[in-house]
Amino acid sequence: MTETELRLQKQIDDLEIKQAFQEHTIEELNDAITQQQKTIDRMTTQISFLVSKMKAMEPANIASMNEETPPPHY
């Protein structure tokens, strides 16, 4: 092989190595995003459940501070 062919082969090898690392990184990122989306979906469901529970709650029997009469010592 000539010097030029050796240099080109080294460049090809380097590119193949970089591509392999990039594929691995992309797979890891995809796994992380998939896991995050599952977490977001679960949390969205939980929040929707909590909102529906809060809406269904009866108002408290305690009056607001504005409606309360002041204590006798005032």
C-alpha cells in the first residue's frame, strides 16, 4: 500500500470508530428519552387523577379569614 492509501485507510477506520460510538450514544439517548416519556405519561395520569379528586371535594366548613369574626380580645 502506498502512503496515501494507508492514510485514507486510517481515515476510514477513524470514521468507522466514530460512527460506532455515535450509534451507541444515539441508542442510549433514545433509551433515556423513552424512559422520560414513560415517566411524564405516568405523572400526567397522576396529576389528572389528583385534579379530578380535588374538583370532587366538598368545600371546607371553615370560613375564610375575611369571613371570620375577630376574637373577643380585639
